[in-house]
Amino acid sequence: MANQVSCRDLAALMASQTPHAVFDVRERGEFNLGQIANTTSLPRSQIEFRIGALMPDRRIPIVVYDEGEGRASLAAHTLKEFGYDVSILDSGLPGWRKEGHPTVSGVNVPSKAFGEKVHHERAVPEISPEELRTLQERVADLIVFDVRTPEEYGRFCIPGGLNVPGGDLLLWAEALRRKPETTIVVNCAGRTRSIIGTAALQRLGLNNVRALKNGTMGWVLAGLELESNPTRVAPIAPAESRKQAREIALRIAEEEGISWVSALELAAHSPANDLGVTYLVDVRSEGEYEAGHIPGSLNIPGGQAVQRADDFVAVKNSRIIFISDQSARAVMAAYWYRQMGFPDVKVLQGGFEAWREGGGAVESGASQDEPLGFETAKKLARTLIPDEVNSLLQSSPVILHVGSSADFAVKHLPDSKWISRGWLELKLPSLCTDKAQPIVLACRDGQSSILAAKTLAEMGYKEVFVLNGGVRIWERAGYPIETGLDACLVEPNDVVLSPSVKGDKEAMRRYLEWEIKLTA
């Protein structure tokens, strides 16, 4: 049984310099509605997948909390099994609120509040959607840089916009400087990345840059049409501009007092001797990272590193080392993290190239760490290939989809019901009372199903089967799938979609109003 910590003691811990992490183990949608300020969202269903990267040192104290209904205790049990030092907040979020401690709503609040602070203090220049539309009709010398991720950009964009993820803007600085007559507009979905991108170019000495007020959401609210499914390939900054970026970064690092760590020092670094946690954050693009990266590094492209700091840097007062190819983009990420108040931020000198040239170990491909406990759970699971599952369907088993509700909505086995893996112990006994009835577990790729099978076996269910390889393999075998969110056993609030994706204008207005008020 994990220790309990009082609200008063947690508040003292969070105000101290002691390295620690506080995790909200409720669903992402619940976190969005209200959370303890400056904590990290780690839904219970994601613990095995994310805790290794969030907490590379198992000696660091962890506190978990929920609504007081039991998920925190279950999460603490899982974390203790993996060797973490974990405590539970006594009385959870309701007790915290009752004692008058601060809470906030929304996701990535620290980063978004910081963006509004930058907007206010630096008087970041903006352009309204209507003004931009007029410029597009009358001015040929105009560039719209969309600093969202390639995935976001691929859905829709400002007409004619070019996808240059925020962290890459530095690579364009010199080329843009040579075109002072060109109007540069930076946009994202809402506000934060537009503001930070524009402020970054201003810091680099550009005066002909504007943030699109309220991004693609503002464009839609102004009654203007977005361009759907753009097929333009993301442009590459001119070679000379990329070359100059390193010199610019070196100047910024000197002016801002940003510290360096050499490849030799990093290679000699032993996490076991740390008194805290060191995060290695690679801010290059996904493609660059997959082509080769330092083992143990996290791939968080620059704009996302600033936009979602609380999603990745869970341990307070930790050390953060930023990595890019030759350190230019890493310097800008470090610059912003210093501005956000992170106390120990460094840059790998010479970047990934210096690491590789110095003989450092290199991995390729996407990060594919298995979830913690996966091998043990896999040995215990009764896995079936699609043909075997199809035969089992004749006996009318209960079919549970235990991946994300977003995956379930896109495709799932016929007659499946969705339930978050975080709710299994608390909800399933009343929903599935016959523990001898066959249960088939499915998810997108089979991993969550394997972990869920172990949980159900521990709960006493006798006939639990896993679709090996998940729904992807089922569909590949030619079996029918269904779509939609009609069959949910619990509220599908595990995913928080941006209002820009949902296309809900009223939600867009509420979101933008909330974001602007973060300045207060």
C-alpha cells in the first residue's frame, strides 16, 4: 500500500527545490476540465507507455492523484511494481480544492500562459485574418509560415501557407533578413506557437514579421475558408541561411548565457550518479530523428517542446539538455525554456553531428520502447490470430476495445464496446458479472490489450483472449470493421481534441477567450 501525503505537504513539496513529479492519473478530458496547477497529465492507461521517459530515475518521489474514486491507488500499485517511490494525495483533487489550493483548467497551461506573457510583455505584432486576406489579394511579396506539426498542417491550412514547424524558423532567419520588403506571417491553430514563432524571429532581428491573430481558428471565425489537405512539401531553408543559423545561435547563446555540454561530457555522464533527472530532448524533425539519434533521447520538435513542456518534463528542477543537428535549433529551444523559468538548461555543443563524429552510440528509427511490464504480460496472455478470433465470435463473447477512444472511433471489431484501460477494475465487475464468460480484448496494435489481459486475469476473469496484432491485423486479414463511438461503457474523455479539429466555432471562441485570459 502506497503512503498517503496531505494536501499541505504536497503544496510544500511543490514549492520546494526537491526533485519530484506530480501526476494526474485521470483521463485527459478530466484533466482539461480542472487540475492541480503545474502537474503532469499521466492517465492510468498510459503509465506503462510513458513513465520510463517521464521518470528515468526511479528514486525521484512521485505523488499521484485522482477524484478520490480509487484510480490513484491502482496507479500507485502499478508504479510500485516497477520500483518507483510513489505516494497518493490524501482525498485527491476534491480535498485539494476544499483546502483552497490553486487549480487551473485546460491542457499545457504553463506553456500557453507563457505564450500570453510573451505576447503582452514584448508587444508581439499581430495581423488579423481580414488584413491577411487583403494582403493575399493585393501583395505578391508575402510568406505565410504555418508552424504547426506536419500532421496538423496536412488536415488544413491558411490558403497558400507553407509548413515550417516552429523550431525550424531559426534556419530561415538569414534568408528572411535579406528580404526586408517581404511580409512574413506566422500562424498556428490558436495563439501560442504563432506568438512564440514571431517573437523568436523578432529576437533574431527581423521586423517584418507578424503573428496571425488567433491562427486557423481566428481565420474560420472570420468567415474565411481554409485550404483542405494541402499537398505542398515542406520547404527546406536555403543552404546559406542554414549555415548562418549556427553563427546566429552561437551569438544568442553568448548573449543569453546559455550553457553548453560537450559530447565527451555527455558520453561520460552516468544517470545512476545523478541526484536528479536529466532529459535529453532532440528538437529536430521526426525524419531527422529516425535517421539517427542519441539513445535515450526524446524527439520533441522545437515548437512542440515549447508548446507542451509540461507533457514531457515531469520532474521539477530537472536538468534538460537540448539536441539538434549542429546545435542551432537546440539553442533557441534552450532560450525559450530559460525564459519559461526552467533552472538547469544546456545545449549539446556541436549537436548530434558532434556526438556521432565523437563515436557516440547512435540508434535509428522511431522510439520503440516496449511498455513497462509488457514482456511479463505477454507471456501470460492467450493471444489469437484473426481466424481464431472470428471462430470465437460464434460463441458471442464480450468484445472490449481497450485502446484510445479516438482509435475506437476510426475502426474496431464488430459489436465491440469501448472502455478505457484505466477504468477496468472499477467499472468492469458491474458491467461483466460472469467471470467465466469469454472476453476478447482488442486495440489498435495489441499492446494495450496484452496489458489489459493481465489486469483481467488478476481480477478473476477466466476466459480472456487477446487479438494478436490488434485491429490493424484484423483488417489486413480481410475481416469487417465498424466505426463510430456509439458503444462506450465509460465516457470517452481520454482524448482532448483541439476546437480547430472539431470545427466547433463556439468551442473555438471559448478556447481563445480562455487562452487570452491566461495572462492574468
